[in-house]
Amino acid sequence: MRRILLLFAALISFDSAAVKAFTPINRSEKKHFGIFSPDKKIRAVFKTDGRRLTYELRFEGKQIILPSDLGLKINGENIGQNVSVTLKKTSFHSTNIKWPLGEDAIIDNTYNEFELVCRSKSYNYKVMVRVYNGSLAFRYVVPQYRKSRDN
């Protein structure tokens, strides 16, 4: 019985760590997704309140980009408005790229990445976020979509 309780306690500890790493920081209607650069100096935060999607950026704890709306207009609809978001996956990447031009022959391509799965009124899409040591990059991935004549 004692072994079962210890195993159960270990599973609870493991699950809470997994929840912190792969789910929104705040579990209320407002969702708050954060990710650090590999050296932990940069922190990007993406938020939604169910109405709009925003991001902000901190360097060594100091805010360098104030909360700013994200959005992309497709067929007149801003897909950053009236949006719901879930975090799908988080990953770490580290590779070197040979580069014959410029000062460095090899470029360090190390970053943390997460994928936000989003849904607006008419579109499902993803926002891919990468945080490098010294920079932030994000892109929209919107599947090809045709509105039917009934919409």
C-alpha cells in the first residue's frame, strides 16, 4: 500500500511539472503563454482574453516591447480578434549552419519554440514562435481556406 501511495505522489508531482511546461500559465478565461530564450535572458509572452491575441517581450526582466496586438487580415477578417488559443507543443532546437559569407563561418541556430493553435470566427491557424539568444521570431501558418457560398 505504501508503494502505491508513493507512486501516486510521484505521478502527481510529474503531472504538475508537465502542466507548468506545456499549458497556459493562467487557467482562467485569459490565457497566458510564456517562453524563454535558451540563455533565459529573453522572455516572450503571448496572451489572449478571448477577444484579441497580444504579445510582449522582456530582456533580463525589463519590458522592451509593450503588449502589442497580433493579427492578420484574410478576406477582411482580422484573425487576431475573437480568438481562442491552446498550446500544442514546445520544443528545443540546436544546430549549426555553415555560412561562407560574413564574419562567422558557422552560425549557431539554437532556440526554444512553441506552437499556438488558434481559432478565430472563420479560421483555424497556428502561430509558430521561436526565441533565440538575442531575438524573437514568429510566423502565421494558415491552411488554404475557401469560404463556401453559404457563409
